[in-house]
Amino acid sequence: MKNQYEEMKKQLVGTAKKAYREKLMAGTSGNMSIFCRDEGHILITPSSYDYEIMEEKDVVIIDLDGNVIEGIHKPSSEWRMHAEIYRRLPHVKAIVHTHSPYATSFAVLHREIPVILIEMIPFLKGSVEVSPYAAQGSAEVGINAAPVLERKNACLMANHGAVAVGGSLDEAYINSVYLEDAAKIYHMACSVGTPVVIEE
């Protein structure tokens, strides 16, 4: 199990750095995790930590109640959101939460992104819905997002940001990339005309 966790930590840090380079997060915002369902352990990025200097040793392992199993930092302040999604959605094994600017702009508007690209159907499972607002850091963030994520692979969280899920961290990450890409294209299309929606 130790070796398995070490490989997961390496993947988590590598993906977090990649997301930061791709500007899906700014500063120390955003967070991501992998869930080991058999053990009930969440490997999650640390709270308010610089992605550029993050290493495997900085990843925090917690249980679903937030108890630290291993780590030298506090877990992400959004650990409750991750835990609630994992509790409610057995198919989810990884979560990527970003403040990617185009997707978040629609979250601030409480505006759903319709299917305007064919890629949205296999990767995001259709349109991107908005979950109701909840205070950041609260369990309600995850509780509100879970019903959307039961049907979709991504969700906009009102006045907060975006969250994508997957059966692996690679899946959750690519879903977050497609979410931001769709949001950017929809934003640009709206600025010059009326986007044509694809019938699913």
C-alpha cells in the first residue's frame, strides 16, 4: 500500500502542477484528490500551498471525516467538498476543483453551458449545470454538487468555481480541461452572436 500511495502522490503533484501551468488555477486556489475507497483514504493537495514548490511529501492523506492519516500540512480547505462527493457517488475516484476563469465566469453568472461542442457529450456527459451556492469550505459545497455530478462529469459551483470528477485522476483532469475549453469557446461565441446548440 505504501508504494501505491507514493505513486498516487507523484501523480497528484504532477497533475496539480500541470493544471497550474495551464492556468486552471491562480495562486494557491483549486485542489484535487484521489480516493482509495477500500481504505477510506483521500490523498489531497495541501491548503494554501504554492504549486511551483509542491512535492510528493506535501500531499496530505485524510479519512472521510478529515482526520489526518499522514502529512505535514493541513489538507485543502475544501476537503469536506471532496469527502461529500466521494460519500455520495461510488463511481467517483478522483476530483479536480479549479477556478478556471472562463468556467468560473459562468459560475458567477449562475449560467449553464449548453452543448455547443461534440466533445462535451463523451467527456462532460452533456451540458454543464450550476449547483446552488454554499459557503466555501463547507460540506454543503459537495452536497449541492453531488446531484449534478451523479449525471455529469463536471459542474459549475455558483459564485465559486468548477469541479470535475472521474474514475481516475487522469479522467477528472481531462474533464476539467474540456470544461474550461467549452466555457471559453461559449464565452467567445456569445460575444459575437448567438451560439447554436447541438441536440444531444
